[in-house]
Amino acid sequence: MEGSKDEKKAKIIQLSIETIRKHGIKKTTIEDIANASGMAPASIYYYFSNKKELLRAAVSTIMNTVFDGIEIAVKSPCSPEEKLISTWKAIFLEANKSGFFLNLDMRVRSQLMMIAGEIVDEFDRRHKALVRKILLEGKKQGVFHVDDIEMTSTFLSNGVWGLILNTVDHGKMELTEAWVDELGKLLMNGLKKR
């Protein structure tokens, strides 16, 4: 594998995500990732001290990709309603695309979240802040009627993220982009000024 140390590390993370997608977290070994990268297992340990550290890096990469999509949606020149729905679509599309959470039983998923808890917490904090920003923008524009911005941003952030991950967790991906649109419209009706 050629490139700088940072490039090699990023490639190992990407290959670990792909390997985990194929075999699952529990069955994926450092040796599997080494084989995928064309490196010796000892070389992987040069970049990551253990499998948990590599998993933490993989989750961080996925979360950052999801958040990049959310930030693009928030910066778009559209209405506050469209921005909120776009943030949910970004989460759905990246969760679906990564395949990382597919077919994880609850025990494995909870282990992963324990490993990467601080990353998930940071993502949650950043996401709620953006949702709060959109809600305030909508309130200032007279679009949303929200009495408690904090509670509403927490509900919207956790509720939609949880629904999407719960659906992805079942591996069926029954949730479609059109369904996210419909869910968004339903939630918007509750937020709009009457």
C-alpha cells in the first residue's frame, strides 16, 4: 500500500468499513483487514493498537461523512422545513450507503456504541446544534411555532436518527427516501405556526 502515513491509515479505515460490511463486526479480524489491504497484520498494528481503536476510527469516519452531508443541507439556500428534511435524508442516505449498521444484532451494536460512544455523543451534540439553528431560523421567519427549542431539537434529532438506525439495523432498509420525505412533512405540520 503506497502513500503517506495518513493516506495509508485512511485507506485501512476504508477497507475495514468495507470488510465489516461484508463479514460483520464480530467476525471481522485484523487479519481480514490486513488481507484486504495487502498488508501484514503487524503493519495494521503500526497504525492501530487493537481492533477497538480501528473500529472507533471507522465509526468516526462514517459519522463525519454523515455530518458532512447534514452540513451541506443546512447551508443550502432553502426553507427551514426543507433544511430539516434534508438533514434527515443525509442521515438516512449515509447510513444506508455505509452498510455499517446492517444486520447488527443489538448486542454487537451496543458493543460498537460503547467502543465509539464519545464519537456518537459528539455527533449527537453537533446534530442537535444544527437542528436548533434551523428551528431558530424557522421561528424568526415565522414558519415554526416552537415554545421549547432545546426539547424540540432533542426530540427531532434523537427521534429521526433513532428511527433511521432502527430500520437500518433490521437490514431490510424498508425506510425509503420517499418515506423520509413523508415523515418530514408530518413533523413539519407539528412545527408550523397555526
